[in-house]
Amino acid sequence: MAQQRIDISLHTFRSPKFERVVEEAINFFNHTPFHPLPPADRFSSGGVYALYYTGVFKLYDQMATSNRRQRGAQPIYVG
């Protein structure tokens, strides 16, 4: 039995409204303050966060240098 080809366009959600909301969220996210880890206080709310590496571990040197030069240039993790 031959495998049925998948038309990815039938499985891709596209909406100008959604794109505007995502752009608005990214803009908000990019203007929130940075905090060192661990945080001074515990928090239990949900949301989007990013971790930016600025240490001296050789394998992450390029990323760390970018993040030290331009704060938040390249997150190591977004969740």
C-alpha cells in the first residue's frame, strides 16, 4: 500500500491576528527587566522566560560574548 503524501499547508495555522499578538508579546518580552539567577524571591506564576548565558565556559564563549556586548542577544533557553 502506497503512503499518502501530506500537504503541510492543510496543517499550518495562519492568521494575521495571531501574528500581531505574537509580535506584541515578543515586543513586551524584549522590554522586560533581566534578573540574575537564582531569583531573590520564589515565584509561581506562568509565563514565557529566557535564560541568557554570560559565563566563561569555552563551548558557550561566542554566545556569552554576544550576551555581554548586547544584553539579551542570544538566549540559551526560552520556555
